[in-house]
Amino acid sequence: MYTMNKKGSLNLSIQAIVIVVIAFIFLGLAIAFVQNQLGGAEDTFSSVQEQIKQQILDDLRRGNKKLSFPAQTIDIDKNGAKDVAIGVKNIESDPLDYLVKIEVEALQEQPGKTKDQLATEHVEFFYDKGSATLDATDSRVHGIKVSAPGPQGTYLVKLQVMRTADGVAQEGVAPYDQKTFFVNIR
């Protein structure tokens, strides 16, 4: 009679189990490492946003400007988004009731497009469109999310701080301040 020695196959099974356990341990360590790195990135991102907000407020205080916008051109990947901030300062002696208005004026590569077509198809701005009030010499920072669902190109954008009465922009009245900038979709 022939007896089979199954010791070798049992050894192989134990080694396979040990290798799988070690692989899971390393996977767990890798996941923990990535979570720690991303958690640190969120803290860094929040810190950078706070620093930008403070720089905008400092810029308004030092320069006696009505409107502070930190960039002349915003570069965004197609279908991407970017957070930007603007600062508004009341340099008048009376309270200022205002709202922020942002419109895409033109697309360099397609000059025949209307403002309405550009606003709905190409560059989108997400921000608080309601009115706000600033007391004399007060400043405020507004966050804006810029999205780029449209085709690649360079867009001319007008940012206006409009005076309001009862929460509505006053027609026929010059804006409190305005600035043009570019959004470049890559």
C-alpha cells in the first residue's frame, strides 16, 4: 500500500495564508498613510484659503480700493472648477447696499456669441447673488466658484459691484466699482 505524504501541500497552504495576511496588513498601512496625507492636504487648503482671504482684506485696507480681485487671468481645465475670492470695501461715509454681478462678455475664439449664450453654455459662476450691506470703511470677502463646462478658449468676464435699493440693483446708476478679467479654459 502506498501512503501519501500531504505535509508539503499543508505547508504551501500555510505560506499562502501568511502572504495574504501580510498583504492585507500592508494594504491597511497604505490606506492609513493616504488618509493622513489627504487629511493634511485639507488642513493646508483651508489654511491657504484663510491666508488669501486675509491678503485680500489687507490689500483693501492698504490701497484704499473699492474692489480687490487677485488675478487678471483664471486658468481652468475643461470641465474643471476653481475657487476664487473677491474683496469689497466701502470707502464712503454712508452704509453701502450692494450685490455682486458677474457676466461673461465675449469669447475670443467666437466673437459672434451673445452674452446669454456665453452665460449658459461656457463659463459658470456660483456665488451668493443676494444683496449685502457694508458700514463705512468695512470690508467683506466673497467666495466664487468658477466652472468651465464650455469649449476651450479665452473668455472676457466683467465683475461689477452694483448699488442696490431694497435688494435690487439700481438701473441707470453706475456700478460702485467694476473689473474685467479673463477665464482661460484649457
